[in-house]
Amino acid sequence: MTKFQYYVQRLKRMKFKKYYSAAQEAHRASGKNTILLMIDMMMCSFQYSIGYTEYNEFEFYSIGKEKRQTFLNISNSILISKTYNDQDLLYKVEDKGEFTKNFKDFIGRDVLYLDASSFEDFEAFMNKHRKVMAKVVNSEAGRGVEMIDMDQETRSLSEIYQACKDKNQSLVESYFIQHEDLSALSPTSVNTMRVITFLGDDGDVHFLAFVLKLGNGGTMDNFDQGGMYSVLSDDGVVLYPFMDKFRNRFTVHPLTKQELIGFKIPLFEEVKEMLRKAAHVVPEVRYIGWDVAIGQNGPAIIEANPHTGVFQAPPSMTENQEGLLPKYKKYIKF
């Protein structure tokens, strides 16, 4: 498919109301004419493969051609995944059940596979752990994931078991107890890092992006579940305000009132060392976004995403107003 054909397909799928709404958002942020912004969005879609959501997320209305060329987009990430990840082996990484088996040395928690277990197995697991996460094995963005706390439950174990079966939540995991420093920021969720890596031809693991995700009163830290994120420095320090999906910015957590700028990820070097090993477990899948939790005694991988999204600070937060595309191209040919 040529770039022009791809562009035509995107135009056919585009929803005009959302496109116009995005242009109005860009107008409110920049003060520029809405019609001119709509034209610019369309030109950016063709020239940089940037959708109207990314146009606002990465503030293309505020920067020129030179800076725009430095920003990674979701089309780039999809291309890297298709080029460097063996599509026949993706299931070993992205299926949550397969993942927990293949990466058992790195997950730091007990698991129970309901499809291969009896109710008595489930009962023993729940009595041992009391607080668990029930998951749909092929879900994304936190969908199909539920926390079950027996100390708060009104249902019987048999009712919970049947509910998990009905919801296709075939994977049950013991609840991960996070490091006290991360719990202080947001105690209602396990607050994870997204670390994006690429396994080079020489076997070296290259770290492309570090991100910290925080919950905001919910039980999950996912962006689509009410959470927020910030891009970290290469030594694991929060440099920029956190953003939620409505592009609200936070330098202080709205619920815990903890200062966020300057927060240092505990056990950061241990995270990197763990991922250098984990990236070689399925070497045919070379481009992965890892969700990593930090416990009191060490890090653990929550899941792996071979179709990872794009995380980079918008121009208004950085001095050089540049994205991560040059860093990606330093290690990856695409």
C-alpha cells in the first residue's frame, strides 16, 4: 500500500465531528483560526501520518516543520512492530496467560489459570491471597481487569468464581504489593512504569522511553481508566507534569497532594537489568512496551505490549521542543 492509498483510507474512516472537535480544541489552545487548523491537520496527516488526536497531544499547532519532524507517531510504532516482531510468535508475549508462563521468572506474583483449575483450586488460591486481580487474557488498556478483595466482598467464593467464568476472566493473579514510595503517590492502584525497549541485531537491549503511570482514585493506572502519565528522564526521574486523557496537567497529585516533579523511581537500575534479561526470552519479538511494577524487594513485570503506544512529552514541556523520533531512529531502521 502506498502512502497516498493509506492516506485515502484514513480519510474514509475519519469521523468529521471528532475532526472538527479536535480543531476547536487546537483553536482554544492556540488562538488560531479553526478552519486553518483543520487544513493544517489534514496536511500533517499526509506529511507526518499524524492523526488529529496526536496533533493536539503533541501540540503540532505550536511548532513548525523542523520540530514536527522529530515527533514519533502511532503509525511509526505500528510499522516497527510489524517489521521487527514475529507476528506468529506475538501470542507468547501479548496473551496474558502465555506471558505469565514464558516470563514466570520476572512476574513476582502467583497465578491461577481457571481453565485448568477446579473450584477447589480457586478456593485455596483465594484463601491464601485474599486480594487478587482477575483478567481477560487477550484484553488491552485495562479492559477486562478487575480487583477482587475478599475483605470487602459480599459475594460468596462460588459466586465470584462463576462471575470470573462468565466474564472470561480466566487468569487470576495475586495482588502485587508495590514499593511504599509509589504507594505514597497514589495508594489505590499499583502504579507502573511503561518501559519501551528494542532488541538490537547485536543482542543489546536499547531503552527508548521510560514513563510513570499513576492512578487517580481508581484501582488501575491506565490512561483510559482515569490514570495519568509522565515521561521520565533516562535515569528515572519525573521531569514534566503528569497528563490525563483530557490533557489536564498535574505537578501535585490531586488526591494525595504529593509533589510529583523530581520523584525518583526506586530500584531503577534493577528495572533496567531485569528487562535486559526479559527481552531475550522471546527474541523474535524485539520491540516491546513493558509494564513494570516496583515492589519493596525488587521490580516485576506486569505485562508486555508488542503493540505499544507512543509516549513523549509535548513541546510546551521541553526546552528543545523535540520528540523521540531521532532516538528511535538511532537504534531502529524504519
